[in-house]
Amino acid sequence: MLIGLALLAGYTWVMLNWSYGSGERAGYVQKFSNRGYICKTWEGELAMVSMPGTMSEKFFFTVHDDAVAQKINANLGKKVALKYQQHIGLPTTCFGDTEYFVTNITVLDDQNQ
């Protein structure tokens, strides 16, 4: 049983530290909250609009860093770019509701668009 727990812990550590993919998404954060019964994580929803008048696509994300969460909260309603890493195969939702972990935020200047 101890070996099984050690293997699970090792697998979880690898999945948290190895990124399957990374990228950036731009849009407007329309929902952002700190959720969870035991494991509290910041969960958000980014509305991405490709062309005016079209339906927005939603990008669901998780934030672990409180400093990044504060930056997102300070810029709600502004057009932003979220830099993320994708971590697949995590054994529980205790690390977040999504596999997309946001690591940074950049506020985009709407006036030049």
C-alpha cells in the first residue's frame, strides 16, 4: 500500500511539473471566483470574441498563484491575454476544475484595436 501511495504521489508531482502544452488566450474575463470545499482554487471563464457580432467562445481556466489572481481581479472587464500551461491527467480536481493553469496576465490596449 505504501508503494502505491508513493507511485501516486510521484505521478501527481510529474503531472503538476510537466506541461503538456502552453499558450496564450485573449478576451474578457467574465467570471472569476475562489471555489472549493477543501481545496480552494481560483476558477475563471474568459470570453473570446473573434469578430464583432459573433458568439463568444469560452475558455475555462484555473489560477493557483494568488498574485496572478489579484491581477485578474484588478482587470475584470478589460481585454486581457492570459498565459497558461496545460496539465493533463491529474488524479483529482483538488488542483483545479480545469487542466489550464494561468501563470500570467497582460492587459491589452483596446484603443489600438
